[in-house]
Amino acid sequence: MGRLTALAIAAALTAAALLTRLSGDGGACHVRRPGQAHNPLELWRTDNVHVEAAPGGNGPANSPANGPRITCNVTSLAGQHAWVEVVWSGVPGGRYDDYIALFAADASPLASAPMKWGWAARSPSHIKLGVGSLEFRLLNMRQDLRFALVRNGLQFPTVVAWSEVVRVEQPNEPMQGHLSLTGVPGEVRVQWVTRDRGQPAVRWGTASGSLQHSAAGDSLTYSRAEMCGPPANDSGWMEPGWLHGAVMSGLQPATRYFYQYGDEELGWSAEESFMSPPAVGPNTAVRLLAVADLGQAEVDGSMEASEMLPSLHTTARLAHEVAAGAQLLVHNGDISYARGFSSQWDVYFDQLGPTVRRVPYMTTVGNHERDWPGSGDRFPAQYDSGGECGIPYYRRTRMPTAAEDKHWFSFDFGPIHFIQYSTEHLFERGSEQRAWIEADLKAVNRSRTPWVVVGGHRPIYIDSKWFGQAPDGDQYVAKLLRESFEELFHRYQVDATWHGHHHSYQRTCPLFRGRCQAAEADGSAGGTVHLVIGHAGAGLTPNVRFFRPRIFEAVHLKHGYMRVEANGTHMVHQVLSSYDGALLDEFTLTKPLGWRFQPRPASLGSAESSSRGSGGSTHSSSSLMSGPRGRLFGRMWTNGAPAAVA
């Protein structure tokens, strides 16, 4: 972030506002059809491109010697990434819609969007003199690269000069390493990307430099023909390389392991380390992180129209949390916002790498990964995946699902049982997914995992003015989710749901049928607390109601993430600012020692019940050491009844 100048930030804010106007909404996840922009690369119009300079040449063939020229200070890229300087000159009458764009060396701007671009006017001398320079961070994307000097904006681009090709020296450098759980105790999967298939493997051990165990891996990829529509199969297409995976097994709980991934012939990654998952059970304490709607952005200040610049702050905070002892990252939908531009997946996993190479990364699918008309999701007219229809997401994350397009699974982590499901597929009563969720809830051993958290993308309860119509309005989908799941979650005492989609942070009281519930006799919560954590990086959604609905105890339009600490009796949630780590919200769920699960009869949980006991079921506080009474945004609960707060 140190390389982002104040000028770049100002340009970013201006361009982000422009993007919002072009996209037709204020950041909410509404239907976006071809031609409506969400990812900045969607603004590039291949059908309007005019090329005046031949590849490898500077300026038109008949241009004067002092015409537009562009050069890069390197001719090769070694390793995973490098900072380079791009210099240009000879631009007559520098304008604010001139920019520098990065392309794959063999890509034609008539058919392919750039990988990224940056406004030339960020260089102060461009407007006055037609000369300037910018720094870019180049990422190894397994193919050679070149820069273009482009005029006339993004809607009518004119390429007036090309740089020389920057050769990628190691296209099989293991890139995008990340960990995940397989659902089997004592196992962790590592995934990475190279250009060639090779013979992928992982090796690991408990001492640095002594990696005594090894396992062969496997490889996946996907083709342009497998994409469902544009831009994924058109201007956004880039060869994804081979997506490798290998499983480290026989791991002892809560043990530091060192590992490398790669290939004997193609090469190995640098040595990394991680703590293996803790033992499952109520006597284990865990610390984990949760986000939704994160996305990615360029650290060099390019892609100024991105609404996801705050993701840089969030991922920096996540890496800091992992260094301080966090053991898991949960991400509930809208992952990279690649939306059909394959290069953005590379940027995303590079940005998140310092976190997900050290802790397992567990996800759910969102609309921006899955939805495309006629592809099998539940929404017939949403184009939000940019033609990817879930294929890049699944093959890059490999969650432990039963099949590629059945995005529901569960796993245990310490005292918590997680159920991850898809709001983008059928979930109504009678659907395969709903039947699986009910069977999984019935099978949970609550003496081993007293806490149950359900994670999806679109929220069950939401403070949003977008009621909309069928099939995808915020309140419309929330109502369908409640009709399918609320009785089920109440019966099996689901403690919390974590969703995203709406780019905000929101928290309800313990709820059932739209009413806050009194605590149980044993002090545990009388209903499920529903959280919206879609504020990790994408542009915030301001369409919350002016008067906050009474069931919501917190609503924040600020970027952030959630940290959770849990043992057998307490589950502490802290929501923190992405910018300075300030505490935005905090609450604790409690259960008595030796708590025993008893399913609630389906008829319990009166819609008329709106009182809440203090009993420790939930409370807010400004400190982890505060007692079971806490301030709840203008109220304090004392002896089971609300008391006035000055």
C-alpha cells in the first residue's frame, strides 16, 4: 500500500464513482446483464478497439520518429512477481482518458481485455508534456506479457504504442498456494497452479528442512468451451494453467508442520508452515476468521475503477490475525469477483496468499461465482458469474462436496460444527440440498461439537430496502430461506448463521419467526443469531432502512471482518474495522458446562415471544473480560428485563 499515492487514491475514488454510474446500481448485488459493469475490466469494449501500432512497435507505421513510444525497464520476469517501471513519451496533447494497459503477449486487444490498466494522468507530467512513468507490479501468470499505450478511454480504445515483450522465465513456478480441509480428521489439502501438468506432489514434516512425508497429487483445469458465456469464454478468457491438489494426511492435532508443493522436474515452492487443525471436542479452544464478499484489487494502484480497493486493507488484517494465532478462514460467497476474467483469480489468490498458505480456507459459493441463465442455478436471469457458472470457483477451491455442482458440505473444527450450503441452488423443502442439511443436523454429535454454525451467501434475515420481485430480491429470497430453514434451525438449535451478499455488517438478536427469543432455562440462547458479514471488500450497500428494524442489534456500513474465539461454553464474536482494527461490534453466545442437546419440538418458539434474559445467552460488550451484562445499542438487559440507559 505504500506505493499508492494520494493522487492514485483520488483517481481511484473518482473512477469508482464513474463505474457505479455505469453499472446502474450503488453496489448491491442486483441482476447484471451483459454490458453492465461490475468488474472494471468489463468496461473494455473489444468491438470498438482501434489498433494503430503493430505488436512490438511504437506508434503508427507512418508516425514521426518522436511519436508515441512506451518502454518497460525489464525484459524478463523471474519468480512470482516483480515491480517494474513503464515509461512513455511523444503523446500529443495528453488527456485524462489515456492509460497504460497490460496484456498477455499473444493476446489481441481486438478479442481480449487487458489484465489490468492504469490512468496515464497519475503521472503528473502526462497532461502537460505527453510523457510520464508509472510503476506496476507484474504477476507471474504463466505467459509472456506486454504493455500498451491506449487513448480514447475504455469505450473506444485506440492502441497507439506497444512495449517490448516481458518474458516470463519460470512459467511453472508453483503459484497461488492455499490450504483447505477435506472433512477427514488429520488431513489438509494444498492447492497450487502451474502452466504444465507435470507430476504434482506435496512433502511435509514437523521440522523445517526435514520434510520426511510426501504424497502424490492430482490436477484439474478447465477449457474455454466449458464456460457458459461471455466474458468468460470471450474477452475475459485466459488459459488457467493446471490446478493441482495434494493431501497431507496422518497429521497430529494442533501441530506445526512445514511443507512444500510442486514437482521434482518443474520445481518446488518455498517452504511454508501451518498449524494442523485442532482436536474436535468441547475441551478445545479455537480462534478463526470469517468474511464474505471480499474480492481483490491491485496494490500498484492500477484498476482504479475497482470498487474493491478496501479488500487490500482486509487481506492485510487477515494476514496479521493469522500471524497472531488465527487457525481458520471461512469465506461465505463472492470470492474473487473475477466475473469471467480469468486473470483476476490469479490476482486474488496472490493477494490472499499470506493468509491461506498458513491456515485452511473454507468457502461457500456466491452469485458472482455461480449464476448464469440456463446453467442449473435457481435464478433464471442472473448473469453475475460473467459466464463462469461455478466451474473456476469449484476447481480452484475444491471444497469437500459430494459433486462439482452440489455446493453443500460440513466439517468440524474444535467445538464447532460448520454446515456450508448454497443459496444459488434449490433449497426449498423437497430439494436434495434441503434434505441433506436436515440429515446433517440430525447427525451432529453435540457432545463433541456443542456449537453449530450454518454458512451461506444470501441472508435469511436482512435489513434492506430492496424487497424486489421474484426471483432475487433481498427480502424475497430471505423469506424463501426462512420458509425452508427457520423451523429446522430452531428445532436443532443452530447457534448462528453467517451470510453475505449485502455489503454491510448486520446482527440480529436470537430469533425465531421474526421475534427475539428469551434465553433457555440453562442460559443458552433461545433462538438463532443471524449475521451478515458481506462488508469485507466490495463496495458497501447503502440501501438499509433509515429506522433500523428492532430485531437488528447492529448494522454497520463499514468495511471489516469477523474474529471468533470459541470453546465448549463460550463463543465470542468480534467484528473489526479493515482500516484500523477498531472494534465495530462484539457479542458472546454461552452454554453451561456439560450442556446437553435436546431438539426443540417444532411448535416451540412463539412468534409473540420478544423478551430476552441476560443469562449469558448473548451479550454485547467492549471488552472480552466484561461480564454477562452488556450494552445493546441504547439498552441494557438486567435480570431478564430491559433497563433504561442514560
